[in-house]
Amino acid sequence: MGFKLTGNSGTDAEVDGTNFRALRITTRPTDVGALGSYRIAAFSGLMTTIAAGTASAGHVFSFRWSDATNLCLVRYLKIRWAVITGFTGAQELAFDAYVARGYSADHGGGTSITLGGNNQKKRTSMGTSLVTTAASARIASASALTGSSFTLDANPILVGMGKTLAAGATVQDASFESVLDMTASEYPVVLAQNEGIVARNVVLMGAAGTVRMAVEIVWDEVAAY
């Protein structure tokens, strides 16, 4: 037995052509209510001699969520590294990014990314990001970030690697990037209180060379999910 769907205005639902007979839908972004949706793009300083990443060393980007009531839905994360000054010898380069749990204090050092007022909102009428008052976003300068306390997951959620030849070589391999894209139907990374994202350098950077990092991160702030 067939049935008919009628909207509030009294208009019947449309159906696709004769081959698939699918209902037509219009996708919409997450309903953020009184909160909002945000995007950051930031450059590091010219990073040099950054230590290999551990639980406490080599951290180059941090994003901490500490609001006790609401949730942070990370939809997109992109990290790109570019060699600006060649290293003395051939150099392997790599980064990774982890989800951090029990993230009890903000990182120090580097540059704090400003999110007050209307900064980084996707729409002016949205609320000011809670990252301003209830979390922290930071990116490395010439040196790695400092401090903080957390437990990293056993494995990263994003990795990237490349190499560069010695500074005197004829050809330089200069840049690489990696993207974690959950903007469509994939389940986002959901951050609750005192959780976050930490990106690290993986291989000790040798002498003389410098690397510039670019980070893009997109997230929604919601009361429930």
C-alpha cells in the first residue's frame, strides 16, 4: 500500500525520476543552536631543531576543549609542512596528530590563536567560540610548545611525512601535507571536557634548517550530540 508525505505547507514530497524513485533531500549543517561553527587557519614560526615527539616534547600545535557543559565536534584538520631553509644534511621530516585525554592544562609557549568576539565565526550571529574562555589553541614559534598534561591515544589520527636533501643539493623536496576531512557524513571527532588535539614533530630536526607549518581546523560547538 502506498503512502504520501505532506509538508507543513501542504505540499507533497517530491520523488526522483522513474529509475531510482528516491525522495529529494537538502542536506543541512549541524544545528549548533545558540553556539556556533568556526574555522582557524594559522602559520607557525620558522621551526628549527624541534625534538622528536613524545608525551611531553616536540609539540607544535594544540587545541584544548575544557568546557564542562558543551561538546566540540572537530570536522576537519589539515597540516602542511614546508622546508624554508635547507638542513645541513639530508633530513627526514614527519608530523603526527593525536587525540589527547585528561588534558588538564593549556600548553605554553608559541603563539596563542585569538578567538574572541567575532573572530573565526562562520556567521556573525553565532556565539563567540568557547575556545576563548574554556580552552586554548596554540601554534609553535621557532621552538616547540611547552608544559601541559594529558594522555595521548595509543595511535595518531593524522600523519604526514617527507624528506629534504642537504642544503647544497641541486634539488630540494620542499613540502608535504595530510588532511582529516569529516565534513560530510563521517562521524566527527567529539571532544568532551579536557580533551583535545595535539600535533607533534616526529623526527628530530637537524642543524641549520627551518620548517614552516600551516594548520587548518574546523569545528562545531554544540550542547549535545
